[in-house]
Amino acid sequence: MEAGKAAAIIADNWRQVQQRVTEAAERSDRNPAGVHIIGVTKYVDASVAQHLVNAGCKRLGENRPQMLWQKAEALASHSDIQWHVIGHLQTNKLRRTMKLRPLIHSIDSERLLRAVEEEAAKQEQVAEVLLEVNISGDENKTGLMPDALTSLLETEHANVRIRGLMAMAGLGTDAAEAGNQFDEVRVLRDRLQQETGNPLPELSMGMTADFPEAIAAGATMVRIGSALFDGVR
Ligand SMILES: *Cc1c(COP(=O)(O)O)cnc(C)c1O
């Protein structure tokens, strides 16, 4: 596709998604400024992702570290991009990933959190992370079980700041049921805050199919891919 046409389609998608986020926030009596859109660029290459940045989306998410590195390099002239790691992160990918100072949404094990802590110390930074919750309670799914969350939050983490929780609705869940799962995440967050005294302001939940429900449930970050690249991929 011709670049100008792709740019126009993406700019239009971006406006529509922002509009839908604003409407969802207002329906729930929430301030739209309290809901950030993470543009998930995993479906497209850097040249297409750049149209989204030019349209005004400065928070970008990738689920694979190599793709994140590639795009960060290609888009290095945009110093205002904030990167978000939203997929499973292997410890051998930490060094290079953390140099980009991303928000890591997908801390799914105690082992990974410890490795992030060590790498953050080496790089003399304070890493910002979210804990990924397994809301379905299914042992085979990724994410931490609620009990594990309590113990992680009760431990001191020198070079890591845990900012909140991330969750995904189970595969094949319809939007209404996803909304119920997101409500459970918010309730869990409230309980964890109270029990551990650890502030957890961020809730990363909701994707193209279920972000209005996630916003109604209290999401502060929605991770949106398909709706932004509709018509160009
Ligand atoms: C791909 C992906 C998204 C975006 O999904 P869409 O349905 O395309 O909006 C959000 N979160 C995670 C973890 C993903 O892997």
C-alpha cells in the first residue's frame, strides 16, 4: 500500500480508538485522561508503526523482544516513544530490553522478577513493572496466581517498582464475561493494596475486543492492536 494512504487510514483509526476510549471512560464517570492507549505494533513493521507515532500515539507495545529492539532502533529519532513489553520475557533478553527502559507488563514469575531486579541494579535503574495475573485460575495459563502476588508484594525489591497489575481475559471469552474477569482483577488489586500497603495505581487490561469493558472495570492502560491497524495489514 502507498505510504500516504496507510498513514491516513492509521490516523483515522487512531482518532476513532481515542474517541471510543473517551466515550467508554465517560460512561463510567471516569476521566478519559486516566486511560492510556498502548498501541500494539506487533502486526506491522516499523515503517507502518511510524504512521501511528506520527498520528500521536507515543506509547507502543510489543510482545516479542526482538521485534521491540528492531522497532526501537528504526524509530530511534522519536525520542518521545515509551515502550511497553506485553509478552513473555526470557531472562536472556533482559539486558537489551531493559536498556530501552520500558514498562514491563508481563512479570509472570518470581524468577523473572528477580532477574529484572538484578539487571536493573546492573544498569543502575529502577525498573517499572506490572505483575501479570492469572485470572482464570487455570494452572496452564500464564500469569501469577493471587497468592503468589501477595508474597511478591510483601518482599522488598530494591531496583524494581511494581506499579500495578496486568491481565488478559481467557481465550474465547466474550466481552461481557471479560468484563466480569476485569472486575475481579480490580477487586484483587484493591485487596492487595490494602493488605500489603503497596500502591498499585495501574491496571493494564483490555484489547480491541474488550477494552470498553476493561475501562468500565477500571483499566488505566488498554493494549490495542487490531483496531489501530485495521485496513493496512
Ligand atoms: C496482541 C496483543 C494485544 C492487542 O490485541 P488486539 O486484539 O489486536 O487489540 C494486547 N495484549 C497482548 C498481550 C497482546 O499480545
